[in-house]
Amino acid sequence: MAEPSTRTVERALQLLGSVCDAGYITLAEAARDTELSASTALRLLRTLEASGFVRRDPEAGYRPGMRIVQLGAQALSHESLVSLAMESLRHLVASTGESAYLSVPSLGGTAAEHSVYIAVEEGTHSVRHTSWVGRSIPLEGSAVGVVLRGKTPAEGYVVVDRGVEKDVTAIAAPITVGRGDETRVIAALSVVAPSYRMTADLVSAIGLQVAAEAHTILTAHQDTDAGTAAGSKEKTA
């Protein structure tokens, strides 16, 4: 009995890999890529859709679902994302003197209604926001919440004054993966400071810095990987 179950899992993972690799794929393409019958591919895709791992769009194709995006974010958050973000956190503290945080969606329950701080670089001021690493905060009413819900305005950052905490201003920007229509927010970079120290000009300047640092965290890494891959292909050509 174990063999058929194992085979089903293997086929489902192959389908999920095809959807993620393509970004968008039709049923016919998915069946062809995985060498499955259309009926088997459809059955497995419906199971993956019900679990949130893929989503069906109006054009009858399939795209990666939010569940796979969330799991990817969690995997990154535990190890590599924190490492990749530390330099940006330090840059923000060096330039602003305020505490800088890295946050990801909390996956407790059936939906991510909270975020959790997974890394911090504390500010250098004697009065500063102290470490909230491991603490969960609601998405509603927070700068990080706006960012993680994909509602960052054109300026590239979000400011919330006296939101989660009284007399505290938070400035956040998204960390994203993918390009164009396939861009996904997986985390948020933020600066948290006492409101009395924040002026409109300072908030704007910090916001631009946070947005710039958030943009470099994964894009620089992806560009490095792409360059390495290209170099390897040239050597083997």
C-alpha cells in the first residue's frame, strides 16, 4: 500500500514544481511536463488548489498559491533570509540611529492575520525601541501589516504613527520575490522609533532608505546567483 501513496505524493510534487517553475501553466502543459494523463493531472491539481498550494486563474491556468509562498517565506525566515537581511539592518541603524526589524507573516490558524519579528538590530540612541524578536503583532493597524498585505503605495514604504504602540512610529517596506505580475511580498523591513523624534522630512528620508535596503536584500542575491549560473554555463559550453 505504501508504494501507490508514495507515487501519488511524487506526482503531486512534480506538478507543484512545474507550476512554480513556469509561474503560469495550463492543464495540458502541466500534464505534458510531468508525463501524466490530463485526468490525473487535473485530480492532483484540484487537491493542490484545495490546500492552497496552487490557484486557478480565470483563464483556466494554474499559478503558485499563497500557501507555497508562505512556506517559502517561513523557510527563508528561519535561516537564509535573516542572514541576508543583517547587513541592511545594520545599514539602517548606522544611518538613522533607530532600531531596525525584519518581519514575516505568522502562519498560525487558517490565515496570516499577524506578523512576527524574526530579527532586529537595536538603535544607538539611549531612548530606543528594544528587541521584539519573536513577538507577534496584528497586521491590522501596523505598517508591517500594510506591507505584508501587498498594499505598499508608490513611494515604496508605509508609515504608521502610534499604531501598535503609543508614541511609536513605524516605517516599513516590502521584501519581494519574483518579477512583474508574479511579484510576491515575503517579508518586511522596518524602522521603529519614538514618535517625538520623527519629523515629516526625517520620516520621508528614512522611508526611502528602508525601501532601498529592502529592495537589495533578495535582488542582489538573485543577481549574484544568476551571474554564477551564467558563468557555469559558459565554462561547460
